[in-house]
Amino acid sequence: MFINKIYPVSYNSNPYFAKNQPERQVSSPGVQSFAMKEMPPVSMNYFNPGMDNFILGQAINFLSEVEFSQEDMAHMENIGVNIAFNSGKEAVDYIRDENISIKFAPLPSLGHHAQFQEDNGQKNILINEAYSNTRNFADILAISEAVLHETTHAKDDDVEASIQEEFDALAMNALANRYHSRKYPYVFEASSSNIVNDGVVLYSKLFFDEDPKKTALLKRIDEKYGSLPLESPNHNLKENSILKGYKFNTISFQ
Ligand SMILES: [Zn+2]
């Protein structure tokens, strides 16, 4: 059912990117081109979830390489995260085993980077179509991290949402972002994309903020998800959770 395709090409020499691609507007082109050169050759030999989309296929491959550091995992557990997957490969295996589709789709705004939805038993991960023609390495890594977030939503097999569930899913994209930031230094710094700067990189910073109470993270979660219930099935509030005691949904954000 799944097609394994080999794309033994490097990012820069890939004809897919050379054809019909307008030059991207970036704030610092010199840094940007440096970052793009950092993208390593990638082969599509792992798994392509039936979508035959080069960008999403690459994102899946970059997700499959993700390994969380023990320190990062311990940090997440210490602040009350329920860890959904122990590695990127575990999540990609889940996507394959559950036949989850991943595709670009129109989402309500650029602030909606990705979304999980289930239609008649088919689980779908939707990525904002604003990135469907991206040539940018940081975007592709960010998409892979967003896929991990949405796979966390897919895993609990229910339609209920909660603050704890978002907390758990956001922690996963932060862990993956930490891995990619270490493996590909400077790639994210050069990015001007919303999915990077107001998404995955932001949550890396907020989850690993020096403030032990993580007030900035809690405020952000409140702004985005404060109206949801605190817990949902498989996303229980842990004894040591920093979510405990925070008064969600008490401020009106206009
Ligand atoms: Zn979410």
C-alpha cells in the first residue's frame, strides 16, 4: 500500500526545487542561503505515507531521524508532560501502522500551522498549504515537528481536546525542535517563517525557559487553548504538573 521512493538527490541539485520556483523573499538572504546549503542529502527510503508529495516525504524522513535527549525527556516529565512517543521513528511507525494521511490543506489562518482531523475513521494530518511550495530547510524541519505534534493528537483515539493534551503535544514538537537545532545549527535562526518563529522554535524556548514556573509558556497556552477542559482521556494532569494551580481562561484576549 505504501510506496517507497528513492530520491537520491541533494537539496541544492534537486530539479524539483530548480523548476518553477520563485525566489523567496527573506530578510537576510546571505544567512538564508547559508542555511539552505546546510540541508543534507536525503533519501526517501524509509516511508512515504501514500502522499507522493516531495516536501511532506522529506519532512517524514527528518521526523524519523529524531532522537530525544535523556535530559530533555526528564525535563518534560518533571514539568508534568505525558510523553506520547520516545523517538521520531516511533511516531512515524505509528503513522504508517495507523494509515494516517498527511497532506497540505487550506487552514483558517497562517497561525494555524497544522491540524489533526478524523473523517469516518480516517485520520488526517493537515499542514497549512502556505508551505506547500516551500524550498526552505527550516520550514521542512518545522513541518516534521508539527507532524509529531499532530500525531500525538492522533494517538489518543478520541475527539476530546484539553489543555493537558495540547501541553503534551507541544512538548513533543519542542523535543523534536531541540534535536533538529542541535543537529543542524543556525538553520532556524535564519528563518523568517511563521511556522518556525511563532511555532516550533517559540515552544522550544518556552518549554526550556529558565523560569521554573514557566509562566510565559502557561500564558501562551492560556491564550491559545485556555477555554478547553484541563484534562482528557490519556492526557491526565500529573501530580508534578506546572499546569496545576494556573488559572486558565480568566483573562479575555481581544
Ligand atoms: Zn495541538
